[in-house]
Amino acid sequence: MKINGLKFGVIGGGIGGIAAALALQQRGGQVTVFEQAAELTEVGAGLQISENGMVVLRALNVVGDTPEAGLRSYGTVLRDYRAGRSVTEIPAPLAGPTYYYHRADLLGLLHKAAQRAGIVFRLGVRVAEVLKQPSEVQITLEDGTSLSVDCAIAADGGQSTVRADMNGPEVAQFTHQVAWRATIPWNRQDQKPCAALTMGPGRHVVTYPLRDHTLMNIVAIEERSDWQEEGWRLRGDPEELRARFADFGGLVGEILGQIQEPHIWALFLRPVAEHWQNGRIALLGDAAHPTLPFMAQGACLALEDAWVLARSFDEQSGVSQALSAYETARHRRAQRVVAAAGSNARNFHLRGPMRLAAQAALMAIGPRLSRKYDWIYNYDATA
Ligand SMILES: Cc1cc2nc3c(=O)[nH]c(=O)nc-3n(C[C@H](O)[C@H](O)[C@H](O)COP(=O)(O)OP(=O)(O)OC[C@H]3O[C@@H](n4cnc5c(N)ncnc54)[C@H](O)[C@@H]3O)c2cc1C
């Protein structure tokens, strides 16, 4: 079907929403993005975008062949927590290098590309209702105004209300994992920037440099039994963070010692949605498949979704056929990636003899470890 002239409303101006808007507009759609925040912002933290996400960013003309603002990764070093001893090194995936982005920089690049493409942004407006009609979708804003589009894309994040309308009410489960996130000024130029994943009992810390090595990004994950409210995204106490990770030594101990303003975020999870579309409205990104961050794939999956969604319109005869083809193409892959991320949480947090045995196995297979996930990184949504 020709997308030309079709009107789309995208709910959510995060990475998934803007990527979907770009992919649809690039094929001739007329897209408006509705974002509740008055400005397009992301918390100051990093994102790893692996090759399966980078191919989409290139195809959407968001980045060129030498991606600006991103820092090329040369792999990941797995470390033990006490003295930061290296357990093994995982080289960059064969598919191509991962890039480290400051979230605000990546969102800025997406926004710039969207403005170049003529996408309309309505900022500071919260969508209250998205209603499917026989031949259109009615989007009603909280101020009571409404407008009609041919198709709506709900990229409204992990607490998507559109998902709830489509799939019924669901209670998010506290995963018993809490993420502390921070950046600190950094001035050590590594020739070959790598991520470090430092594993301790019930906890792990991921660090990687950002913005031409001027910042270090830190995500420290700990298991906790106490229940936290969903969406809890608070300023944390740096002294509490240091106390909880006091036995982490080596470079990561030094890095934790410099954190002044951590954010803390309880990780809640819903399963991959059963229904992703209803013939006129489709879910995309975290709204469809929230994931734990332990494969660094949530944003990458949202980018893949965006491309596959727009391409489905080329290949199908109508809106409902296109959305159904999109759901079929994406559902199983999202489920597999989400499951892989879930099992990594267990692997990183082993205790006692299990931890030592796992480390011995990692030493033996380390360099081949990235091959295990070739199926993730080799996936080219644009092919
Ligand atoms: C600690 C951590 C580390 C991570 N690291 C990585 C990584 O390295 N690599 C990676 O690929 N992924 C990573 N992720 C996952 C990634 O951040 C998310 O998967 C991705 O940002 C999801 O994008 P999205 O556009 O689907 O949703 P969101 O970014 O949540 O965007 C949803 C948008 O919708 C807006 N919105 C919601 N409701 C409404 C409404 N009713 N009306 C208007 N606007 C609305 C919100 O304001 C928001 O801007 C990480 C996640 C965490 C928690």
C-alpha cells in the first residue's frame, strides 16, 4: 500500500516514537508526534547502541557512516568485584561495533533529523484517549481537543496506557532489582574504549565512557527485597550507594567514590504484550516489550520496530494488514531478546562457589562469548 498521504499520530517522543515518526515520514506519511513533556529530554545517562540499532539510525539518516556524538566501543571487559580483576574480555560483535551515546545526544540527533524531515511535534500535551473508529483513529488530548488520524502508534513507554486499553489491566512485577545511575566527569583517554561489567554477589556495575571520554557513565544494579513504587526515579544518596557497593574495589571502586548525584530507579517489568495492534493502533518500543537492561537492547529493539513497522506498509494492502504483518514480524524476536536479558541478571549476580565456577567457564569461553548473541547483533531490520 502507498503510505503517501496517510496521517499518523505517534504518542510519545522517546527514542522509539521519534524513530517511528521518521521511518513513516520517510515513506511519505504525514506524522505528528505528541509528547507530554514540554521539552524532549532524557535523564543524563548513557545508552549502548549495538549494530542492529545502528543500521536503523543510518537508514533513517540520523547518523552517518562515522556516527557523530557516539563513542565506538571495542568490546566489554568482565571483572570480579573485589579488586576489579579481569575475568575475560568479550570483543566487539562481528556484526559491527557498538556505540556509546549520551541519551540526550541521541534524542537530539533523532529530533534534528525529524525536524529536517518536516515532522510536526506537539510538546507539552498529554494524550488522554486513543480510540479506534471504523476508518480512522481519534486521539483526544487531556485539554479535551481531539483530532483524527488514519493510524496511531503508541510509543508511550513501559507504563503505556494504550497497551492497557488493548491488553486489559496488568500489574507490573517488581523484579527485585534496583538501578543506580550516574555520570561523572572523566578525563582519561583510552585508545580503545570498552565497557566494564563488574560482577559481585547480588550486584553488578556497568561503566563506559561518553562524549569523547569527558564523562563516565555508571549503572549499578543491586538485588533488593523491599518493594518500591513503579516509576520511582529519584535522586539517590551517594553515601548510601557507596555503602551498598563498599566491597567493590579497583577502578570501579574509585569511580563509585566520585559520584555526587545518582538517580535511583526500581526495575519493574510487564511481559511482552500479547496484542500489539488492533487494526488501526499499534504499540512500539517499551510499550510493547519492556525489558530489563541486561542485554542493553531496549532502545535497539524500539529502533528495529520503527523500521519494520514502516516497511510493513509497503508490503501490505491496507492499514490493518500492515499492522498485523508488523506484529507478526516482531513478536517472537522481542520475546527472545527480553528472555535473554532476564537470564543475564541471574548470571551476573551469582554468589559463592557458583560465582567462581561461572568465572572459570567465562575465562575459557570469553572471546567466543559475543558469538552467543550474534543472532541479536546480526539482525538487520533494513535488509
Ligand atoms: C538502567 C537502564 C539502562 C538501559 N540501557 C540501555 C542500553 O544501553 N541500550 C538500549 O538499547 N536500551 C537501554 N535501556 C532501555 C531503553 O532506555 C528503553 O528501552 C528505551 O528508551 C525505550 O524507548 P521508548 O521510546 O519505547 O520509551 P520511552 O523512552 O519511555 O518514551 C516514552 C515517551 O512517551 C511519553 N508519553 C507517555 N505517555 C504519554 C501520553 N499519554 N501522552 C504523551 N506522551 C506520553 C513519555 O513522556 C516518553 O517521552 C536501558 C534502560 C534502563 C532502565
